[in-house]
Amino acid sequence: MLKSTIQGLTALVLATSALAAPAITPNADDIVVRVKKNAGGLDVYAELTVPATREKTWEVLVDYDRMDEILSTVDDSRIVKQQGNQMEVVQTSHLGFGPFRISLHNKRRGELTPQQEIRSHLIEGDLQASDFTTRLVEEGALVRVTWRGRMVPGPLAGLAVTAATVEAELRRLCRELRAEILHRGAGGTSPACRLARTCE
């Protein structure tokens, strides 16, 4: 699943800290995405800054059991195995391909360095290969999240997993993750429209 690939995925601890700088307004410049086709695969880099605490940002990134409520193209997400800072996550998502909808399934192994880094490796799924590293860095009142890695689409996924679709999906993913981080930082819970897939 594409989302799980980028999150490391991306990316479960609870925190109660409020936003560090609520006066900062996020904008499109806070998201950077670069996708390059190379040797049959895609090299990917994405970056997001958010005015939040490291704890609240981490909480959202690794909330895999609720990722289907956070990201609009994730249909199912659950942790199937966890031992210390290692876990296995199974996710199903969908991608639009013209008038068609393609469902993607993935099982990933993640190694977590709490509140700092997530290393993710594809075990099985509709991609041939996928390895990503997600990092969090505090910069004053902001937290910068970066995703860096490479994916190789399989025969079916290759129809929809192109440089253009990956870039578009990553931008959407970043917007939705940031919205959830800000929402939780303000003391809220995920709105009901997330489950109904009707949020703007």
C-alpha cells in the first residue's frame, strides 16, 4: 500500500502536550515532494513541517491501528505483531487510475527509534520492493518530518504507481497527517467525517 510505504511508514504513544506555536499557520510551502524514476523504481523524498510537539507528531505517525481514520485512501490498517520497538503492520489502500480504482495490499516490518526515526521494509504485497526511513527533527516551535526511500512497483501496482501519482498521493498524505497532528494538538479527536471519507 502506497501510504504505508511512505509512512514507513509512516508511522504509538500518547502525549498530552499542546501545540508549541499555535500562531504559526501551515501553508503549501511546508510540504516538499520529489519523486524520480530510476532503474525501474521510484526514488522518493518528502518533507513536512508542522507547528506541534515532537510527542504529538510521533503519536500520529505511528498510530497504525487508526491510520484508516487518518488517511483517506487507507481502507484498513492494523498492527499484527509487536515486540519492543519492532512491529509488523498490514494495510490495504486504494489508488485512483482514471475511471478505475486499484486496491493495494502490503505487509511491512517497522523498526522504531521512539520520537526520532521509523525504518520500514516491505515483507509482502503488491509492490516488488519498498524501503523507507522517516525522521523527526525539532526546529524551535516546529517539527520537521522527512520520508526518504525507494519503491519498485509490481505488475498490477505499476499501472497506478507512477512518479506523478506518487507525488500527488504524498502531498495528500502530508496534508492529512498535518491536519491530524494539529487536531490532536488542539485537544480534539478525529472527526466523524474521517470514517465516512467526507472530510474536505
